[in-house]
Amino acid sequence: MKIEMKSNMKAVMRLKCILLATACSLAIVAASNGAKKTGMKKNKKSFKGLTSDMVRVPAGKFMYGKEGARIFQKEFYIDRKEITVCRYNRLYNIAYKASFGSCGLSADWNALNRRYNNSVNRSDWSTARDICKAAGKRLPTEMEWEKAARGKDGRTYPWGEKTPTCEYTVMSEKEDGRGCGKGWALEPCTRPGGNSSYGLCDMAGNSCEWVQSKRGEKGKDVHIAKGGSAAHGPEFLKTWLRFEDGDRVYEGEHYLDLESCRDYGFRCAWSRSDYNLKLLPKRK
């Protein structure tokens, strides 16, 4: 009888231990799931904040370069509009731990950049890169920029095939001169009729835009920009043109004997996946 009672008590104890261990395991799983959900919410909120004024460009093929090669591009996000002088200064403070002030400028800045709500147009490539990084983003690759400008149908200009005028872009016209008569880059998005098929402003004219990609020439990497500026006429505003960090404009297989860009601005990009600049197709 005593042996039987002891046996029953041991069985009860084992059962209690099993139940207790199960309860602990369930509690740990629940806590872990709760933490994951909380983390997901935070990441989702952070993601929304990062891309709030960006445009999603879906994965797919598009026409790249003057030759119109069909190239596949992964999904990415790109700023809807160019970086303004005010935003440039705020991010400059973060990137370089400086104290420009929210819309203040240092004394040595060019007068063309004293219009705080206008697109910045006196940036070098390395500063553009660092400012995008301070925003949690990066410069777009040339392929990304070109797809955002050309759309799926390989447009010559962001708005289509119509000849560039001040109705579509901030450019240099014979009648009005530089910047459609204003003399400089204007505020972003003043010409909605010239938006790309993805809804991006000023992908032609206003400010030449730095991209992440470089073009190798004679063993030397050259930074490039896209889009043309307020100082350029129609021949400079084609979506496939490259403005090199120097005095030349490159179109397909040859250089144009025309004035290069002096007014450099930029917009930033972001993607879920990593990219490798070495994998970009090289033009002949």
C-alpha cells in the first residue's frame, strides 16, 4: 500500500513538473512573439518615415542608355524631389557635426544657394553622398535614376517625346534665358507637366543630379550626374545623357562638344536589398 502511494505521488510530481515546464515554455514563446511584433511595428513605422516623400519604383526591365538595352532593375525607392538648400543645411549639420543653422549659410557659399527653398545647385559628389547617408539613404545608381526618369517605355524626356520648353522643365530658352528667365534653379516641382511616369519632379533641368555610379576611363573613375540643369537647352535634357565631373557630356559612344554642367544637386534613394556597383553594365 505504501509503495503504491509513493508511486502515485511520484507520478503527480512528474506531471506537475511537466505542466510547469510547458507553462514556462509557452510564456517564453508568447513574450518572444510579442517582442517580434513590437519590433516589426517599430521597423514598419521607421520604414514609413524613411520613405514618406519617396516614390517606389517596382522591379522590372526598362530601356537603358542611348542604345536602349533592356535591363532588369530591382525594386527601389527614390526621393520625389531634389534636395533643397534648407534640407541640405540641416543634413550637413548631421553629416559633419557642423552648425550651419536650419536655413543659414556660411559666408563662402555661392549666392545662387542663398534661396533656401530652391533646389541646391552647388554640391560636390562626396558631400551629396554624405548628406544622403545622414538621411539614412544613399545616392541612386545611374540605372535606378534612369529608370525613374524614363519609365517602362524608354522616354527621351521624363514627360515623353515633346521638345523641352519651360512648360515642362526649368531650363535655358532663347527667349527667357537661364532658368526660364529666373537665372538659377527654382524650388522643386514647379513644372508638374514635366514629371516622370512615376511622378518624380525635375528629372530634367533645374539641377544636374549626382548618382552613385562612376564611369571608368583610362583607369580613372569619373563621377557622373544626370538630367541637365537650369542653364541647359533641349539638347542636354535627354534622360540617357551623362554629365561627367569635369567639362564633358557623354552620349552613347561619343562626347558632345557642348558646355558641361556647373550646377550640381541631387536626390537620394533607398532599397531593401544590397546593390553592387561593380555589377552595373558597362557601356562601350
